Amino acid sequence: MSKKGKRFGRKSKRTRYPWLFPLIVGMVLIGLAFFVLRGKLVAQPLAAIEVQGAASLKVDQEQIDMGDVKLGRMVEASFRLTNVGDQPLRFTKPPYIEVLEGC
């Protein structure tokens, strides 16, 4: 039998660990994703401290004017609340929002 025939009869080293290459590629992709997203996963920077010794809530908008809204139509508004004190902010009662009807 020739050397060619013996070579084809053996198992190649590639088929010994078929899971190794996908594992390495997956680990590299996870590492790259972590590297790219690490800056985005960090929490937003803290607000500047304006009140010492207590918690203080700051609202970015005092009023939101929706204009004329037809009855039954749903509208949404958003605003940002920030603790500008140096102590943790805790609510003792559920917060509420007052909705005023304009003229």
C-alpha cells in the first residue's frame, strides 16, 4: 500500500476537537462586545451636589404644556428627576403628579 493510502486512513487532528474553533471564536466575540460596550454599561455620571447634608430632588421641567388634547386621546410626557443632595433620596409615600386643567 502506498503512503497516500495510509494517510487517508488516519483521523486528522482537525476532527479531534470540532468544538474548539467555535468556542475560541465565541470567546473572542464576547471579549470584543465587552470592550465596545464597557463605556455604555457604566452608570450615568452623578449630578453636581447642590445641597449639603440632605437629599434634594431637582426636576428638569416644572410644567409641561400639552396644548389642546381631544377627549380619549392618550398623550405622554417625560421629565428627569435628579437627586442633587449628598444623601440618598427615599420616598416615604408614593409620589404623585398633579394634573391641572387649563383655560
